[in-house]
Amino acid sequence: MPVYEYKCHDCGIVFEARQKFSDAPLTACTTCGGRVEKQISLAGFALKGGGWHQSGYSAGASQATACPSAGGSGCSGCPKAAANE
């Protein structure tokens, strides 16, 4: 379940609430009962280090030289197989 951040307009505290996607947004502060507003937060994950973008899709990456269909035993719809014929 996602965690949402809310900010109270009356007392100013920011608190988190774990809710289902289908749950209605909270309307009252857990501390003072004042009106709350859902905040926009940062994503809960970050992509770090090397990976598919650097090793397979970036402009500077070297292309793979070995193709299983290069010997003629690959799939007929493969663009690499058609280029090697």
C-alpha cells in the first residue's frame, strides 16, 4: 500500500498515512482535527549505478557481436538474422 503525506492547514504538521489506492483522501488532521491537504512527494525509489540504460541503450554502448540467430538457426522474424543473411 502506498504512503501519502498530508499537511494540516491549522497546526502545520506534516504526517504520513498508509492508504489503499481506492481509499478516499483524509480530510482531518490526526493531531488537532483541522483541515488537511495531500502533498506531492518524491518517488520512493531511485535508479542508481550501471544498468540497462548504460549497457544496452545509450549511444556510447558497444553493440553485442554475438547473435544466436547469426548461424541461421534463429527466429525468422529477427532483424539481426535478416541483416546477417
